[in-house]
Amino acid sequence: MIKVLNARLTSPFTLEIDFSDHTHGVFDANAYLASRSGPLLDKLREPAYFRRFFILFSSVGLNQTAKNVDCMRVAT
């Protein structure tokens, strides 16, 4: 299984990601969020909230509450 090793915020809604198979990817959340709607995505549109990302179980995660952690798989 390919794992996320490192992720860096390069702009308010863009992550550069390093994977365990020595590849790199860019996740542009602007494009992702522009093509989707719904109340679950509203917090992600806030730059201060988005930059709180972290790596959890080889995915990029965003902590909504102490009891609820959402993870999104990132494709290259």
C-alpha cells in the first residue's frame, strides 16, 4: 500500500504530498471544492481551518472535532 509520508501547504488551498513509492503529488482543494457543495465542506473553505491538515493512517486528515476525524484520500 502506498502511504502519505509528508504534506506541505503551498498556498491557502494547495498541498504538495510525498508518497512512500517516491512519487509526489499536488492536491488542489480549490478545484475540488469548486466542483462540490454541501454543509460538510463549508469549514474546508476557510483557509485557517484548511491549514490544520495532518497525516493520519497514511491519508491527509482534517480534524472537525475531538470525536470526529475526517480523512480524505489524495490521488496523484
